[in-house]
Amino acid sequence: MKETREQMKCLMEKIQMPEEGIAQLLEARKELEEADHWDVIVQTAEQVMAADGELSVLTQALAETEAREEALGVNRYLLDALMLWCCWEEVKVRYEKQGLPVEIYYKSLEDMKWKMLECYEIHGVYGNFVGHWYDGFFNLTRFGLGRLQFELRPFEGKKDCGLDGVRIHPGDTVINMHIPSAGPMKPELLEDAFARAEAFFKDYFPKDYRVFGVESWLIDPDLVQILPEGNMKAYARRFQLIDTEKSDEIFPDGWRVFGAEWKKKPEELPRKTGLQRAIADYLQQGGRLGSGYGIFIRK
């Protein structure tokens, strides 16, 4: 993992990260190099990749990285982001060894941009505050394919489910998806992503159908009821709801909608968009939102 600052910059520019974010990350790296601390970040990344991105190792590495914030004089989220960037060099080597398309590598890498922008929105710094998310990317089980991200996972239902003439059993393989904060969820972009996933995972399913699944705040049934008509609601309606989950918080994923203001009282939440207004009004009326797990079939 001997990527230079210039090489890291080129990689960041490849996925069109904001110039301000690139400059902040590279300045933090420069500070670490000049203080002879950069090798510590690289060594931590090497430990993560030696464990094939295993989640417990990654989580521990992130905790150790963040604990160095005061000693190194660099914000913890910048430290996390830089450590993660070091890992992506090895990820590319693994793509090449397995003959995976470089285009998919860059689309997967693009997630670093979306998470960086989220971090800036919530914490005011172009770093990364959800580094544990990258285990699937690092061990080559999760891939960016068009507008969405996909991985194979067992069906999480507790009993058999019949849908569109297909019988699905607990533990059956499902193409699980994730939705990066990459802009509008236009139907044509989603269809393109589904088609890419079908082609990528074609060897795991019969030729006449594919099962897609998601666990997301977007298909909480209470949210689906109050969503304004549009792309998000159309997406949510695709799914046959299998299970729901609520937590003690009234809206654990509120930061995705309200940004840095998400922990405000419902009556104080921003109402700049139709989505914000619908959710803020619902929460103010005593509603609670969580997440749902659902599936749909493509034939």
C-alpha cells in the first residue's frame, strides 16, 4: 500500500469527489506524513485487508484509528477516511486477480464520495463516519452496479413465502440491494441497475426468475403511507413486505432526510422538501419510523 498523495488524488478525481473534500483529505495526509504518523494509518489498513475485510477486524481497526485523533491532531473521521482509502488499493488488485471489470471497481469506489458528502453534512468534515460499511466491498461480496449496490444474502424471512408463483424458503439466496445517496431514484436508472445485477449474479438463479431483497427505512410501511407520490414511493411499492422493525428512537435514519438537524424535536425539523414535510408532520403527530425488509421477483 504505497500509493502516493498524487495517486490518491487521481483516484479521488476519478470518482469526481468535490475539490474541497479532496484538498481536506490530502492536507490531513500531508500533516500525518510530516509528523511521521502516516505509516500507522497504512499499517492499520494492511491489517484490515489481511483479514479480507472481516467486519470485526475492520470495526476494531476503525476504533483504534479514531482513538488516535488527539495524539495525531487530525479529525477522527478524516483518519477513518484515509485508512479506508489505503484499503482500496488492495481491493483493485483483488478485482484484477479475479478478472472483475474495472468499471465495477470504480462504481463501488464511488461510495466513498457519497459517504464523504454525508459526513460533511452531518459532521462538517469530508471524512467517513460509517467505515464499518466497507467490509462487503473489501471482501468482494458487495458491488456497485449502476445506481444501486448489490450482494448475495440469505432470504431473511422466518417462514416460506410465496410470491408471483415462486416459493422462497428461509435461507434461499436473494440479491440484496443498498441505495447510496447518489441522487434521484429514477425508474430507468433502477431498471438498469436491476438488469446489471441479474447479469452479474446470473449463475446463482434459475433462468426464469430472480429474487431481489432490501432492508431499508424506505420500506417501513408507515413511511410508505406518508411518502409523497414520486420515485421513492414507486420504489417502495415494488416490495412484498416480509418484516418490520422499530427502535426506541422515533426515526433512527432521520439523518438521511434532515441532515445535521435530524435530532431536533419534530416541531423544529426542517420542512424544505415534500419528504421532510411529510415525515416531520408525521413524527410531530406521535408517529415512529423504523425499517422494513421486503422482496420482489423479476422474471
